[in-house]
Amino acid sequence: MSIFPIRSEPDASDREPKLVDLGEADAEEVFDALGSETARSLLLELHEQPRPASDLAEALDTSVQNVQYHLTKLVAADLVEGVDTWYSESGSEMTVYAPADEALVLFAGEEPESSLRRLLARLVGVVGLLAAGAVAVALAVGGRGGTAPAAGNATVNASAPPVDPTGAGADPVVAGLAFLAGGLVALAALVVVERV
């Protein structure tokens, strides 16, 4: 009975996004490593799941030597790293590769941290206004509830559901959430239109 192959689950946690400033020296190495479609496909495959070179070669329908060539460049650019060792059916060691970072972000211009903070501040402000509007809608819908008073000598059937003449039988929470969802959809549509 053979103990091979041995494949553990590689730990690729505790990763942060990699920020590459186009004006810095390491940007040239990153672009050189990603200059090939094969290298970009390898990086995308590794973001889906860490794998050894042989599995990557099979997934991309290319040779192991071609994959090793591009992996060497990706490792040199600090985009990919070996995270584990697996053993094949024959007992050969295989390095398991994974992205070195959670995401790759290329930027030009001012510091990305301040740009991201400004973007998040604007987004939080708009979402905060939408949330306040959703609460107001929920309170308005909840305040309109109630049943109509019985008129004159009419008898009221206690087993019948109450009649709401205002038409405000909607749940206030659902109404508030619908307002918030509609606002978020409108916000997303504005962002898409602005990008196009």
C-alpha cells in the first residue's frame, strides 16, 4: 500500500493586497513578469486555488517547462510564492504555488491609501444618507398603520382581518429595506454610468 500522493491544504491566509506604484522600480519587474498571457493566466489560476506546476500545466494545456519559466519570473517579482510541498504518486516533491498577495493593485498618481480613504469616506456618507432615509420611510410606514374605527351601529367581525383604509399595510422594515436597496441600485448605476 503506497502512502503517495500526499496533498495537504496549503495555508494562504494573512495576505494583504500588493500595491505597485507605476513610478517605482519594482513596477518594471512586475510588468516584465506579467508581460505574457501565460503568466497572467497562471496568476489567475493560482488566485482560484494554490497548485503545483504540473497541475497548472494541465489546466493551461502547456508544458511544465513553460509553466516553470513563468513561475520563476512571477516569484522573482514577488507575485507568487511557494506555500507548501506535495508528493506525487512516485514520491517526487512538488512545490505548491500561491499568490503572494490577496490582490494586485497598480496605481499612478497620488498615494493610494489617501485616495482609497477619500473614496470610502464619500461612499460611507452616501450610504449613511440612504440608511437615514430608510429609517424615515420605515417610521412613516409604521406610523400610518392601524384599523379604521367602526362607523355608527355597524358590527365588527372579530374573526376577520382588520381593514386598513390607508393602504399602509406594508411592513415598515420591508419598506425601509426596499428604500435602501433602491438607493444602492441607483448609486451603483451612477457609478457604472460615470465609468463608461
